[in-house]
Amino acid sequence: MSKRLTQKVDSEVMIRINRRLILQLIRQKHSISRADLVKLTGLAAPTVSRIVDRLVNDEQLVRYGRMGDSSGGRPPVILEFNSKGRHVLGIDLGATLIRGVLADLDAEIEMEVQLPTHTHEGYEAVVDMVVLVVERLLSKRGLDPKTVIGLGIGVAGLLDKAKQTVKFSSGFEWSEKQLKADLEARIKIPLFLENSTRLMALGEKAFGKGHELRNFVVANVGYGIAAGIVVEGQLVHGGGGYAGEFGHMTVDPASEVICLCGRKGCLEALASGRSIGLAARQNAEAARSISTECHVKVDRIDAKIVFEAFQKGNPFAEQICLNAIKWLSMGVANLIHLLDPTHVFIGGGLSLSGEYFWKPLNNEIRKRVLLPNREVEILPAEFKEYATVVGSLAMVLDAILGLEIG
Ligand SMILES: [Zn+2]
């Protein structure tokens, strides 16, 4: 590389670093003067001015706020993060539902679109549906599509982070899908893919209680089971980007129940929403009883219905739910022993089942941990069914604006 070219690259890198620093400060402080930016960054005043002008006029990420307090001379102009100036799209691509949102740069949701996922229609049909969700969000009245800076998508499955492909997804029955490339061919917005559970942890860290925490886990207990892990303030990806697949940890070697991954004894095969529905439907007596109790056809019995029957006092439902909770508590206790988190957040469909889920789960976990008196807080994931989309927004903000919120 020639010397001149090296210098040019160096100065571009410096501009990017300084821009990131200034934008972060403006966002953190909510409002700040140019003079304070100069003081806090140690950069020269003309450098700060040049970057601020660009952030205000070209990128519209910063705006002028109220005039600051004057100490005699001209009152300083206050700069504010312009969260409403640009938009972000987030999608939770789940095996039962696609949830898409349009949000501002503070992740405040302005519009939402939901579609049931027709996984049985195949991969192409699911791609079509994601495109449709994006088109609907972009057609929001009064929205200038040029203000949309990026799209984050959370996918339930193993993702190759480097290639941005879906390596394997049991829920969708996909393997080796070029999802990013296939979507980019049709959606002209910078887009980013990540595992949906890891995004739940990212969302919790960026915008939830996890903001103040250094070590926590978000367990996603829905159709499948997985965990997003934060250790010493860092989201854990693992060597191949697959960290947190604790749903496929063997908890019962004697089990004959086959998991979607093809193995036996996995936690997911014994404690997921899918397994609860299946256990109820496959036991003829239980299915009949729950079907009558909750006024639904046998083939419509899912985990939500089984928990409803449990609440109504149905003994079959009680046994199925408590059995699943027992296995789940083993998985969570294992995570606690392995990682020593201060908090475990539990999200996903089952976490919405109320005290009939939470009370026995808490009791079972306490029974199984080495230090029952050590305060590990077990809490519902803050954003409930929005956990993945909030994380997908955080991912885009981090990737495009360099806000380092993740
Ligand atoms: Zn498995």
C-alpha cells in the first residue's frame, strides 16, 4: 500500500472512531454542548464541529436542542440525539409466527405486523412472507423509506455468523439456507441475521434490566429451548457462533422421546412447548380429558392449552406440566452451576403461563442448585414476546451507528 493511501485509510479510520465516540456521548448524555464534547473527547474544536455538522445535516442523527445556560456570553447550542430522525426494522422469524416492527432509534415501536409462519409451505414461501412483512412496514403512512437504516432479523436456528447462512433449524426443518443472500436479492436495506435467542439477550442488555448486569442468561423456552449468555458484559457467541444451545443438553439418557435434532434425552424433547403439546396429544386419555375441559379439538392442544387445563385442575395436564418443569429446572440449574449468573431471565411462550409455571419452576430450581441461599434472581424476560425484535433493533443500531449498546 502506498504511503499516501495508508495515510488516507488512517484518517478515514480516525474519522469513523471519532464520529462513533461523539455520537455515543451525545446519546448517553441526552443533551450536550460542543464545548463539553471537546472537553470530554479531548479532540480539537474544529474536528468536533466537522463531525457534528455531518451528524446533524447529512445523517440527521443529531439535532439542535434548546439553548444552554449562558454564563455571561452567547448561550451555547445544545446537541441532542435525534432518535426520531431515522428508523430501524426488526423481525422475529419464528417457526409459528413472524413478527415485524418499525421503530425509532430508541427502539420505540411505531408499527407492528404479524403473520403466521407457514413452515410447511417450504423455505421459498417463508422468504416471501418476510419480504411481505418488510413491504407492509415500509408502507406506513408518512414514512420515507430512505430514513430506514437497517433491518435486523432473529432466526430460530443455528446460524453461521461469518457466512450469514442458516446452518440448521429444527423448527423450520432447514439446513444450509442462504437466507441473507436470498433476502438481500429482494430487500434493498442493509440487513443482519442472528440467532433469535442470542438477540433476546442482546435486547435485554441494550434496553432492559440487563443493562446494569455483567453476568446473566436469557433462557428461551418456547417451541424449542435455547439460551443467550452474557459473561463479564460480553454476549457469548462461541467458536462457531452456536453457544447457548442448552436445549440439546442430555438430561435423561433413559428417555425414548426423540428430539427434533434426532437424538434422545435432550432437554428440548422433554420440556419445550412443543414437547408439552405432544405429550398431551399422544396420551389418548389425557387428550380426551383436556380437549373436553378446554373445549378444543385434540389436534389443537398445545402447551398453552395444557397450562390452561392445569389451572382448571385437570390432573393429566398437571402431571404433564410439572414433569416438563422438573426437566427445565434441571437445565436451568445446570446453567447456573456452569456460568454463575446473577440473573436468569426466562422468555418464550411458556414464560407467559403465569404462576402455574413460575412457582413450581422456582421451587424446583432452588432444590437443585448447589448454593440455594445464593441469590440468583429468576425473572421473566423484560420484553416478553417482543424480546427478539427488541434485540434485532439493538443489533442494527450497534452495527450501523456503532452505538455499542450490545
Ligand atoms: Zn436435541
